[in-house]
Amino acid sequence: MLWLRHRSCDKLVGRFLGTGSVIRNKMMKNWGVIGGIAAAVAAGVYVLWGPITVKKKRKKGMSPGLLNLGNTCFLNALLQGLAACPSFIRWLEKFSGLPSIQSCKDNQLSTTLLQLLKALSSDEPGEDVLDAGCLLDVLRLYRWHISSFEEQDAHELFHVITSSLEEERDRQPKVTHLFDVQFLESFPNQDDKALTCISRAPLHPLPGSWKFQHPFHGRLTSNMSCKRCETQSPVRYDSFESLSLSILLPQWGRPISLDQCLQHFISSETIKEVECENCTKLQQHSSINGQLLESQRTTFVKQLRLGKLPQCLCIHLQRLMWSNEGSPIKRQEHVQFSEYLSMDRYKHDSSTPRTQRVRCAPKTIKAESFDSIEKSMANGTEHHNNNKPFLNGTCSSMFLGSGVKNPFGFTHHDNSSAEYLFQLVAVLVHLGDMHSGHFVTYRRSPSSSRSSSNFSSQWLWVSDDSKKLKIAAVDPEPQSSPLSPEQLDKIARNKKAALEKLASGLTPQGFSESWRGELLSEFSKPYFKDLTKFVSDERKRGTVYPPAEQIFTWTQMCDIRDVKVVILGQDPYHGPGQAHGLCFSVKRPVSPPPSLENMYKELVSDIEGFKHPGHGDLTGWAQQGVLLLNAVLTVRAHQANSHKDKGWEVFTDAVVQWLSNNLQGLVFLLWGSYAQKKGSAINRKHHHVLQAVHPSPLSAHRGFFGCKHFSKANELLKKSGKSPIDWKAL
């Protein structure tokens, strides 16, 4: 019957289209009049009775969406993430149940937030789309100026909410109110703990839940120890609501993992010139006449750990970086993470010596479809795994590209030995750049009220009022890969070889193999292509130093992983026969320039037996692992700084960053403000940095002479287990 109706309709339309144009135009005019009348009637209905809306009921297993009130995706994404944290909702229920909160609940953040989160976490039938504007109104009452028409950051809003909840908590009275009789009588009699007043009425102690921290509250520990006498300072505790982690620069062929970011966060930091009371006392006791001595300044090691883990762990990955021009850039690297996060290795343990702590690599999965990661949250419940306590849940703020299917290929790992275990429950994603974008959330779907588990095995993608089911139930048993580890390794090696072959045509002349393998990705970037063309055009117009085959001499002296000392220069020498790819160095028989002469003078006074070599060729140092790197690698003849800001600085920054991120115990000699600025990104927790004025005749007498950097560098290398540099081998 439906088919017949469609055929009749087709015949009618065909007959109409076949009639004359005059009749057809007349009919179209009549239809236009009817359409205009209908529009007028509809407008009148809207004015008199308002818009006709049909509230859509949401499907089972889906969470409600949230209206975007202008640019409130940051708010909507955060609320969806918080709604996936059951322990946070339970805390809000207890907190909002306090009598002082209930007495003025209309303007309280806790009650407003609780109502929204309970609606977003419920699997019961209800409205499909909610309005979170009431939360912004309450935050404005707390003196936060948050516009719904300006783009904001979800991580900043997270701290606004937690700090406002703490402010609301701190407004509670510190003693039980005597006039709150109903609240006082709600407690059972506790004769052994009760306090008796003059009228012998029981006055109970302050309830333990009266003043308590929200589930995102944790504590960091930090302590310092002297490297000379090994005296340790008392452990200091600092509060945190989220862990903001830096993203390491990627290594070629090696993905970045969340564990690497956490390890970098807690890595030890060396602090120099710190007064040590114990060293001063020891020096005082050892003095012959007992005279007062100056306070002893030594090098301390600062160690950061997690003293108290929160019940809900929020991890924020910092993707903001600044270019050389001072403009903000969003980092887009992939970061690997797993469904479960063990925090045992990052927990402060005063009973375990630092040297006995074992580092173990995390079992992670690769989210290949992700564009970026920004932050993570955790939600805690209690579960027993082999009779051990188990924390699970995390709320994570991240990244992701549009149109992604199955974003979390979760695998199951053996975490039976973990004592502090968190399970991922939500991921916040920012799509866009530093200036504009959109937040969406990946979260677990609301758990069924009939289920004994706090967490659903299904995941939702939520963008304001749009929702999609992204992942079906996670299989209870781990799915083994159809490929063996050897096959997967071979695929990875073949992929790397193909990429290397693709980029081999872009490798500059004279670039050695070990350095090329780690810096290959730079050659295909737009800035390096523009730089290569610029230098080529410059050579066509005139003389450029050094010659093309000597620009990268510094890569030919030693393997990239054999570098031990880094000396940073600024610009190549611009005279004939001078520059040959090593900073401060000149080819024989060119006389040493003034700065190098001053370096030799300092060496004579610093290194026993050093004599002026009679030339300025520093190849002997470079072959031992001293990287002599200029910030700019080419220059126009007789025009200093002529190739500045053309792209070399970006490339040499990448070199320094790779060394800082991938090697340990290097000694960086930064002479002059330019080198010190370029070395500002060096990880000083993993490397040694010695600073002084430039050896130029204009400044050498203001601190370079007498700095003893060459002997100090050897001492630091020995402490790092590396062989010292023979500075006399020139």
C-alpha cells in the first residue's frame, strides 16, 4: 500500500511538471500565499504561547546532555567528568547534609553541584538535556566572574569549584552551635566521650565529618638532603587538588607515556649554594682553634613525592609552550595511558631508602586516535583485589580528534601487587588551538541502580547536548593480539626504516648517522625547509661561513649518546678560514680569537699542567664528548648575526632539548646571557649547569676568570659516573 501511494504521488508530480508554465506559476503563487499565512499563524502562536517544545526522554544507559549557553562547553565537559566520580558525589551528599548547609541551601555551591551531578549520573528515565546555568549563577555569588559568552579553560574551572567548596567548608562553625538542639540530639549518647556543661546536658565533640577535605585533596611531600654530609631536612607537606605534568619531548620511535610524565614530575632536583647547618657544625668542630667559621654552602638534592593520595586523582597534562617569538603554542603529542594507574612508585615511603626504590615500567596502551592529552581525574571507591585495598577511578582531561571510534582500546594488566590503584572514569578533551576550541568528554555511562558496581563498562562521548555510545562493554578477559611480540617489533622497525628512507633525502650534508636518527623529524618541518632554502639562496648571492660540508661538524665528532659536556655559543666566526662547525674553535693555522685566548688563560690557572696549544682548533675536546654548539650555524661573510632569527635557533633548541630529555648527568657550560637564556629549558634535576659571564675581553674580568668551570665540570662528570675530559688534549 505504501508503495502504491508513492507511485501515485510520483505520477501527480510528473503531471504537474508537465503542465504549462503559466498554470504552474499560478499554482506556485497560491502555495506561496498559503505558506505566508502559515508562517504568520506560527509567529502568532509563538508570541501568545511561547515556543512549542517537546522534552525528549533519554535512552537507557545514556547520560543527559547539557545546553551550551554561549561558550559554556568548558563547564559542560567538566560536569560530565565529575558526574563519573561516585565518591565525589557521595562526599557532596554528606557535606550538603550538614544543618548549616541545609538552612541556606538555595545559594550553596555544594547543593547546586550535587543536584546537577546526581542528574548526570542517574540511569533513571528523565530529561535528555539539562541547563547548568544555575551553577554559573552560584559561582558569581562567590565573587567569580565567569562569562558564559567567553571561552574558558576547564582545568581553571575545576580549581574554581574546589576552592569555592573549601571556602564554603571553612564558613562552617568550628564548634557545635548551642542553639542547634535538633542537631545535638541527633547523636547517640557517648558517656565516655561526652563533655558535661553546667546544666549537665550532654555536649558532644565536634563530629569527624564536620570539617573534612573533598576527595580531590592530596598532599605532596618534599625534603632536601645535603650531598656532602647526607643530612636530610624534615619532610614538608603541601596540598594539591590536581597534578599538572609537563609533557616530555618525544624521542624518535618512542612514544610518550603517562608514567614518564609522572616520573619527571617527582625526579630529584639539584640546588646549589644552600647553607648547611650540619656541615658548618662539622667544620667548626674540626677547626683547630675553635674559631667561628662562615656558614658552609653546599649542594642539596630536593626530592618530591606524593605523601597522601586523594580519593579522586586529577591529572592535568600541560600542553602550553612558548615559541621563540613569545607566542603560545599547543603541543599535540600523543601520550600513552592505561585504564588502571598504579601510584605505588610515586608514594612517599619514609621507611625505604631512596637507593632501594625500584622503578618498573608501566603497562600502557596506545591511544592512536588521540590528538592531545590535557588532564585526568580519578574517582575512588573501595574494592578488594587479593585482600588488598583498591582505589579506582580517575577523571582525566585530554584531547581527541573528531570522528574517533573506540577511543580506548583498554587492556587488562596484572595489578594484584598494587596498593594504590586508580581506574580511569573520564577524559576531558580540548579540540582546537591555544586561541579557540571546544571541550568534549569521554566518560563512563551511568551505572545501573541494580548493579553492584560503581562503574559501568560502557563509555560515552558527550559534546554539550550531543551524546554517542563509543565503546561497548569491556571484555572481562584480556584479548591477546593475533601478532606475536616479535612480529609487532618487526612492524615497528619496518615503519621506522620506511620513515627514515622517506626523510633521507632531506638530511643535510655532513650530518652524522647517530645524530640524524634522533633529529630526523626536524628536517621535514616547514621551518627547516624554509631555512635550507634561505641558506642556499644566501650562498648564491655571496660567501657564507662555514662551508656547507662543515656546518654540522659537531655531529661528526662523537655519537649523540656519548656527549658529556655542552658549551653553547651564539654565532659562527665571520672571517675567512675561521668557522668550521664548532663554537669558539677555528681551523689551523688561524690564530685563536680573543674569547678563546681568555678560555686558555682560565685553563692555565684551573687545570694543572695546561699549556697554550698554539692554535685554536678544539677538535680534541669535541672527540671526547664536548659538544661545541652555536645557536646559529651559518653567517654571511663579515656580517655578524646576519643569519639570526632565520630558523637555526629553533633547530638548535631541539638539539638541546633532546639532550636534556634523553641523557643524564650532562654538564652544561653557559657563558653569557644569550647562552643562559637558550639553556633555560634544560632539566636541572637531571643535569648540571655552570654559569658565568662570556669570555669576551669586554666581560671576562667580571667573573669568567676564576670560575674554574673546567675542573668543576670534571668533578661533576666523575660524580655522574662518567670519565672526565682531558682539556689538555688539543
